[in-house]
Amino acid sequence: MTTTTADKLQNVDLDSLESQVKDMYTKVAEKPHEEYHFEMGRGLTERLGYMTEDLDRIPAEAIDSFAGVGYYFHLAMLKPGETVVDLGSGSGTDAFVAALKVGGEGKVIGIDMTDAQLTKASSLRDRDGFANVEYRKSYIEDLPIEDVSVDTVISNGVINLSPDKPAVFREIARILKPGGRLAIADIVTQSQLPETVSCNADLWAACIGGAMQIDEYCAAIEAAGLAVTTTQANDKYGFISDNAMGATEKWGVHSISLLAVKKG
Ligand SMILES: C[S@@+](CC[C@H](N)C(=O)[O-])C[C@H]1O[C@@H](n2cnc3c(N)ncnc32)[C@H](O)[C@@H]1O
């Protein structure tokens, strides 16, 4: 019998998991040049496919703390005037890039639960005059956003960190307009992770322990009412600590970019 992610979570202390994730991403916001399980910063964004002309127009300090896992803006196809929600906006790289694409008539709302990330992203927004970006403190499992009000939801390296991914996908379906897009990069696995990995809070916060098996991940998106139209492997993304690389090889932990469209 297969053990699903939901089964495994029976054995995880969710409060300590949340504190571990918040601690990790507070450090990412405040001390981007320390050592992590994963790579960060401008070199990574360029390798993943972010365009130089976009990176040059957003705050460099946000890019220093970029902890995303792939590029998906070629799938998102954001248009001027659109309303975009960035789940787990961190220090703001993706929200700022989205703001360039939707322009002054559009709007980007970044959602994050970690104060240090929100503080950093908001002060960079104020300093550099990104008037079309707003950051809101919230869990991605319970979004402070109106029903059927959003053109595109974006997210980079975040949904794997949620202990309740079906709830995240239900919230995405609730806020999207019919035909609205979900364009993301995230970490998934080829085979189910054993409990030694999924119950390890350190590996969870490093975007490995919480990763869902890819078919289960796409099925959860479809169950929420979206059709998955594209998945692409991001071969340019890799973890860097020995512990993380071991898990990557053993269970096929890898990054994908994905596009899904809300049905109806
Ligand atoms: C891997 S970082 C990615 C940040 C950003 N997307 C980037 O590319 O730099 C994950 C972010 O998601 C936030 N996060 C993780 N789980 C969350 C949840 N359940 N609700 C809200 N924010 C969450 C963390 O605080 C952190 O800022």
C-alpha cells in the first residue's frame, strides 16, 4: 500500500515545523550570504532563466535573498493590467518581476507568513517606488483575497513547504477567475519520500522533506478544479549540501515549472 503525504503528516509536529520554516527564512532575509542547503542570489536567478533586463530593474537586495527553484514567467505570460498573487513572496524577487510585467494598471499581492521577509520586501518596495506591489502577512492555506478576483497566481519554491497542499490548491482555485492561470516552480519527487526524510524538519525547511510525489502533486491541483497543461523539469536547479544531494539522488527530488488553468 502507498503511504501518501497526508498519512506521513500524522507523525509530524506541525508547530515545530512552522517555527523551523520561519527561522530558516528569517535567516534567508537577514543573512543571505551564509551557508544553506540551497543556492541563492543573482547567479542562481540568471542560471534558472530570469532575464537580465528584469533583474536589473528590481532591488538587488531582494535577489540576494532569492530562494526560488525555477523560472516560470515564460509560462505565466503576465499581461499589463492583470492582478497577480505571489504565494510565499519571500524578499520579493518574483513579486517585483511580476510588477514590471503587469505595469501601473496592474497589481501584485505578495503573501508570506515570515515577518523578516515581509519587512525586507516592503521596505525595498517603498524605497524603489513599486506602487503596484502590496505585501500581506498570511498563510497560503487561508488567503486574505476575495473569491474570483485574480488573473494569475505565481509561486516559487513554496508549496512544497506547506503541510496541507490540497488546501493551498483549493485556495488558489477559489481566488482565480475562470481561465485564470497558476504558474509556479516547485520541488517534487519521483518516488514517495520515507518518513526519515519527510519527518526531518531541517530537510523540510530546506524544501526537500515536504516535497510531494509528482503525480500526487498534479492530482491535487486537478482535484481543486484546475487543468495542468505544462510541466517542465528545471535541470539547472540543484541542492548543495551533502544531505540534500543524497535525498535528491535517492528519491528523485527535483524542481519543476508548471502551468495550470482554472476550469470553467
Ligand atoms: C523557499 S522561500 C521562497 C521565497 C520566494 N518565493 C523566493 O523565490 O525567494 C519560501 C517562502 O515561503 C514562505 N512560506 C512557507 N510556507 C508558508 C506558508 N504556509 N504560508 C505562508 N508563507 C509560507 C516562507 O516564509 C518563505 O519566505
